[in-house]
Amino acid sequence: LAERFEGVSGRLARTEVQLVAEDSSLNEKLHELRRALADSECRWTQADALLRQRFDGLSGELTAVDERHGSRTAEAVTRIEALGGRISSAVQELSNEDATMNAKLEALRMSL
């Protein structure tokens, strides 16, 4: 029994040494991962700030362009809407003519 106990005790001691070494190694890796995460978060924060600056700049430029060309844009929209109305009227006239022609064709076919 004493020999078995010493054998088990020795194995337990070796296992404990291995576990302590693995724990230390895992703690080092965890520390490295935390450092990498902090670096990554810093880079993302910087990239976010840069993108926000660029977006704000572009937004300002677009606002300035819109202010300069706003009246021309409104005129173009009015003209496009008027053209759309004329197109709609023309389509309605063609539809009416098509219905009239279909009725005439049907009457002609019935008379034959």
C-alpha cells in the first residue's frame, strides 16, 4: 500500500506541476489576448473617429452643393413632374384610341 501511495502521490505531484505550468501558460496567453484586444479597440476607435470626420466633411460639402443648386433642382423636379403629367395624358389618349380601335375591329369582324 505504501508503494502504491507513493506512486499515486508522485503522479499527483507531477500532474500538479503540469497544471501549474499550463495555468501559467494560459494566463500569459490571456494577457496577450487582452493586450491585442485593447490595441484593436484603440485602432477601431481611431478609424471610427476618422470616418466620422470624413462623413461630416462630405455631409457639409453636400449641404453646400444642395444650397447652391437647390433652386435648379426644384425647377428640374417641376419640369419632370409636368413631363410626367403629359406622358400620362398621352398614355391615356393612346389607351382610349386602342379601346376605340378594338371596338371597331370587333364590329368589323362581327359584320363579316
